[in-house]
Amino acid sequence: MRSNGARAAFKDSGRIVIVGASLAGLSAAETLRTEGFTGPVMLIGDEPYLPYDRPPLSKTVPIGWIPPEHTQLPRHETLTDVEWRLGVPATRLDLAGKRVHLADGYTVAFDRLLIATGTRARPWSNPAEASLEGVYTLRGRDDAQRLRQRLAAGPRRVLVIGGGFTGSELASACRELDLPVTVTERGSAPLVGALGSVIAERAATLQRQHGVDLRCQVTVTSLEGDAQGRLRRAHLSDGSTLDTEVAVVALGAIRNSEWLRDSGLAVGRFGVGCDAGCRAIDINAIVTDDIFVAGDVARFPHPLYDYQFLALEHWGNAVEQAQVAAHNMVCAPADRRPHVAVPAFWSSQFGVNIKSVGVPTAAEEVVITQGSLDDACFVATYGNEGQLVAAVTFDQAKWLEHYRRLIEQAAPFPPTFRGVDQPTRMSPVPAGFPDPTAPTHEATVVLTGYDPNERRVQWIPRRYHT
Amino acid sequence: MAPDVFKLHGEEALWYDPAPDEMQREHVLRAAAACPVQAIQVEWPRAASRENTGEHRGIA
Amino acid sequence: MSQDTKSQDTKPQETTILRQIYDYANRANPYPLWAKLRQTPVSWQEDGPQEAGTYVVSTYREIEALLHDSRVSSDLRNSLQTGGRTRTTTDPYLFISLDPPEHDRLRRLAMRHFGPPERPAYLEQLRPEILRIVTTLLDQLQGQRQLDLVDSFAYPLPVTVICRILGVPQEDEPQFHVWAQAIVESIAAPTEAQRRQQEQARNDLNQYLARLIERHRQQPGDDLLSRMATDTGPDGRMEDPYLVSTAGLLLVAGHETTVNLLGNGMLTLLRHPQVLERLRREPDLIPATVEELLRYEPPVQFLPNRTTLDETPLAGTTIPKGVVVTLALAAGNRDPVRFTDPDRFDPTRPDNEHLGFGSGIHSCFGAPLARVEGQIAFTELVRRLEQPRLVVDPPPYRPSPLLRGPQHLLIAVDGVRESPQQLAPALQR
């Protein structure tokens, strides 16, 4: 009886603060209101903009089809009466005092907190070189605007540093604009960290078929500018140089978790640890009561993957996890939901729709189950120890639901059933994920082992991670 | 249904303008209603909603 | 659960539900039967008299699952059952009854001239033309107090539209109407006589189309047949036997189904006069209404021609390999597990992801055209018919349980309003 009263009271007047005003933050706020939470909700964002969508920044914006302002996310009709604190980053979390400290000196008190600060693009490691005119990093809307303007001016060549999803999509945009583009990629092929070398090789061919000057197993060692501070050329690890006035740094993402370093939460390189109900884990690996995490910044255990912790940079995860977190923030304990959605991501590049369901990096082997690798139109399934863990499609997205269901049912790998459009021989081969101990730039899915606290980690290097 | 607002990249990927202008409103609404997976969410701009409070609805 | 077929485990009543669906006596209201069928999501049923029987899937989630399951083939030649419609020589040139990769290639070739990515604005640009056709048909009804909406509108509209799109001369319509009827009537559980008629009709239609295609090749116009016959793209050109069959498919599907969307649709609206009245005031609801009609009274009630390439687990049972599978779309559309208050006709219902156009790789090719036609047609019908009311309810139905709709829809009206097009011909949408 009393707990009912306390719960009802919280639902009416408890104060919820969301740090992070992007996709996850917005989804959470909408869900809070839909769930009937009527207390004050504040969203704090470091950028001065209302939440906006990121995928278009590497697709429709660089080609000039839509202006960056159009990326603002639509707000659900239930999102009323929410306070926005934009353009001011959070600097500290006072866990015991239940206060968030902001960069402008103010502190904000909360009853429950959602951490949704996401990730930021990894900057170029040399600050002097990074500040050369012509060097871009796609951090957000403003960068997208600047890059768009530069591409529209028709540079003679664009250098894309890093062949992950963002880099590949930007290279695709350059080719759509008929700009010469060079992509440097540390691994054996673009997207190798996410898809494994067998499938990534096809992505490499796709790039070359579209005229990309793709250089694999090569890194950029330095960027050289002229006396006026403008980029002139890049020095590559194979000893060559490349003349270019535009370089885009696409070396993956860093979790925005530094502000939580001394907070007493389990924070590390891969974000803030939490349980499957999105409650944050503290430094003693004990679940907190009132601190929640969602989106790119979260590390969470997934039952389908042996309860290994996942750290995802997926659009779908930001939405779904935020919805689960918000629900769990205001519901009765008996009504808590776990975030167990099968991870999924997509990329559209060079006219191909690449989609994935599951965790490819959990796999040892891969096999083409439908279609043809050569035609860049196929379904590839991934497995580990005889179990299906992921599927990736190139222009065959309608089949993905089917494979998601199979993954959820712990179906065998390789698939044993006869189905449409199957290659005559289906023999699995090693998937070709890079050596986990070798650092590379980008992993949109990271399996990070059991221990959420980096200081006590003994990594089990069975999987790829940055 | 709204070819200036939605376009296919290659055979499959659907790209769209998240903030089309007023001229496209009817087309977008038709597309939202007809979307086979009901994936299009429409939000009215704030200014319009003040005048037509009855119309301030998102179609999720 | 029983994998063995007819006799042992299935109760006697269940084996006759599908037969009852086929029975013409139930044509006016099959929905209580579909509801009964939903009690067992996956069941073996006997269908037509010449058929060997079929597995039937009747609940929404299970139908959705199979429409995306790669173990389910659309090519009946893969069936291990003998007899019945599995004996019908599948037209090897029709993408509707083929699997990937052939299916994907042919559908892509056909889509090149019909919609995105190559012709994204095509159907939108057809709107004024379709509106003109609708307007003309309704103008011709002015002065009448009673009319048959099927003969005077629901049939001529899609026929005129598809003929224009394909480049088929409309004066030939009565002839291929006969062929289309014969083909449509034999899709599900045909008698021996129907099967023979269908084969004959197909041959005649194909010959007709082959001649027509050759004419278009000599003198290409801007129509689909001319384009398909002369155009080349990255997938090459569609070879002639495919071209002929595909043209036939588009011709037959292009009117036989849309007729029923309009017929069933008007019948439903006339049975729900409050909705009709609301649509007059709020024409913006028409697109959502078309979707709700596709859910509530789907023109294609079920898909009878799937087969399994392997054992397929579903809803706690296993569908054996090689059996014929029927997907009961009309049943799934009224599944209370998926749709709140499913037997309520409500155009404002949110989350209306219906099965009226199927789903998966075979989802209706012509859906965008059907939507455009439906939206324009219902808008004008609602606006221009004054005090429409049903004269006969239920109306007489067309024979097919599969492509189901009224044969005639007799309505009374106080009049047919003028159209703005008549008053100001320069006005265009």
C-alpha cells in the first residue's frame, strides 16, 4: 500500500533529469510522458540544438540533398512540458547528493537520472594537424554543414581517413558528387571490424567499382599544411604521400563518459556499465537504484550472447534502450522490462543497402545463405560454435526478420534448412574478424567481457574490440 | 507518393527529407498513411499547431 | 501435433472450414469462418474438390513469419504433393510464382518502368489522368437515381487505367475480360473444366499480348509495354516470354483486384454511414480509409500457392516439407492478438500494418497504383454521390472466394454532384 503511494507520488512529481539531448534522450523523454509520468523532466544537451538525427549527416547532407537543419528529429505529440537546457555540457555527477554539475556553474538536482550522452567522433591525434584548414571531423550538424560547403566547392581530391561505416558513406557521397576520393583503412578491407574480412572484401570491391582509390592496410601518419595553415598533403604509412586539400577524419567514436570518471559509477573506455534493465552499475559492480543509462554510452549484458556486455553505436539501440530505460524509471518493480532486443544496424552506401541483425563480431564463421556475394546481393549468416549469432544482408533486407527470429531461437549454424536462392554448396569459412589485440578505428559493436570496470579488467581477448 | 521527399538510394535504402516544405504536406501525409510498415512519423511545425490545435497530432 | 494429414487428429469440423470458405453460400460473410480457423493457427484443411488439401495459416504473426521465411517457396513445382493445383503447369515466366533469384530479376525489370528507383514520380504524375477518368465515369451517372456501382464505376475505372498504363487498346477490353475471368476463377481449387478453360484463356491472352507487344516494338509509345519491349538497363531487357506473361499478370491483376477494392470499399462505407459522412468533412482521412478497407475487406482473401522447401516450425507445430500452404490474409487481418477490436471498421485506427497487400518479397507489385486509384476514387465518390444508400444488402458476389467482391452493387442516390472539373476545367490537382 505504502509503496504504491510512493510510486504514484514519484510518477506525479518526482524529478527526472536526462543528460544527453539526442536520439536516446528524446526517445526517453517521449516514453516518460507516454507512460504517464507527469513530474518535471529536464533534458541537458551540450550542443545548442534540439535533438537531431545523425545518420543523414554522412548520407543526404554531404551530397546536398537536404540542409543540416532538416535533421531535427520530430517530437511525438505526447512530449509536452519538458525543460530544455541546451548548449551546456555536464561536467560532474554527484551521486550521493543526486546532482549534476553543468559547465556554466549551475547544478541540477534529480530524483532519477538518465545518462544518454552518447559518443563523439574521435579527433585527429595531432592537434596542430587537426586544426589545419581542410581537415574535418564529422562530430555533428555544424561539421556536416562545413564539410558540405567544402565538397560543394569541388575539391580536386578528398581524403577519407578510416574505412568504417562513416568513412565509407562519406566516400560514397564524394563519388555521388563525382569527386575523386581516397580512403585509407588500417585493416585488410573497409568495414572489416564490423563485418569480417570475407564480407568486407565485397565492400572493398564495391568501393573500387565506384571509383574509390581505396588503400587498405595503410594509415595516415601525418597531415602536412602550408604556411597559411591549409592542408596540402598526407603522409601514409607505406611511405607514399597524397596531395590533398580536404581530409575527413573518420576514425570511429569515443564515449562521452569522461564527465563521469570520478562519479562512483562503473565507467570505462566502453561507456557506463548497466544491467539489462538499464540501471547503472557502480564502481563496486552493484546496481544503483536511480541512475539509468541508454544509447551509445551504455554497456549492457545481453542474454542472447552469453550475457557478455555489448556497447553499441546503433540508431535502433538508442531508441529501444531509451524506451526500456524510461519505462523502468517510472514503472512498478514487477513491471520492469529487460532490454533484450537483437541488435541491428544499417548503412546505405554506393547504392547498396547493408543491414545487419545480431552481433557479427561474436562469430567465428560466416557463410552465404542466399544470393550471391559477387552480385553484392546476398544474405550472409554468422555463427559461433554451431549457433547462429548474426546475419548481414546486401540489398536483401526483406529477409532479415526471418534471420532475427532464428537468432532469437538459438538456431543452428550453418543453417541446416533448405531455402530459396541458396548457393549449391554452403560451406562456412572463417569470418575474418581482425585480431582483437590490434587496435583499429571503428567497431559499432563491441563485446567487452564480463567485468564492467576497466581498472579491474582482465580482457578475454576472444573478440575484436578497439 | 511523395517522390520529392522520399527517394531510393540504390534498390532498397529509403532516403528522405525530414523537413519538407509546406508544398509537400499532402504528399507526405498520404505517404505516412500508406506506408506498409507504418514507419513514418509526422510532426506539425509549432506555428501551424497554434492555429489548428485539433490538427496537432503526430501520426506515428 | 499432427503432421500426418487428413484423417486422424484434426476434428471433423476443422477439416471443413476451408471448404466452407470455398462454398459460394458463404461468400457474403466469410469472417466468422476465418475466426473459427484462427483458433488453430496452423492446420491441415481440405480445400476444393479436386485438391489434395493444404496447410492453412490463419493468425497474423504466423502469416507474417511465413511471408518472410526463406523455407517457403512461391513456386508450386517445389511441392511434393501431387494432384490438384500442384498439377497446374506453373507459368515459368511469371515472377509471382517464382523464387529468387529469378523472381528478383524479373520484378526489378518490371519495376524499372513503374516506380522507384528509376521512375519514382510516375504514379504521382498519373493522378490527374486518373482523376479525369473518375470524373468522366461519375459525370456519366448524372441524372440516374439508381445505379450499379460495379458495372458503372468499380470495373471500368481500373480497366481503363491499366489499359492506358500498359498500352492496351481499350476496345479490346471485352475480349480480354473473358480471358481474365477464366484465369481468375481457376486460381484456387479449380474444377477440371475450369482448369482447361484457364489454360485456353492463358494461351489466347498470351498470343494477343505477343502480337500487341510486337506492334509496340515497331511503333513504341510511352506506355509500359513499349518501354518494357524496347528498353535496356543494367539487368538487360526482359525476354519475350517473360514479357508476355508479365504483361498478362499486370493486366489481369491490375483490374481484377482493384475492382474489388472499390466494390468492397463502397459496400463497407455504405454500411457505415457515419464514416462516410465524416469522410465528406475530412477528406484527409481517405488514405487511412483505403488502408483500413484493405484490412477489413481485403480484395485478395488468401494466398493459396505457397509450398515449403523444408520442415518449418511454426506456432508450436511443424509444417512438413513439400506441402502446399495457404496463407489466410483475411483471417490475419482480423486477428485480435494483433488488431484491437478487429471487427470494427475504423479508419482512424493507429498501427494498421495490414496484410491486404501481403508482405515480404512478393508484396503486391501494384500496391502503389491501387492506393492512388483508391484514394482518388473514394474521394470523388464520397464527395459527389448524394445520399447514397444500398438497395441490396448483401449484394450478389463474384464466384471467386479468393478474389472476392460484389458482382453488382446496386445503390440508390438522390443525384450526382457536379465536379469542380466541370465548373473550372483549368483546375488541376
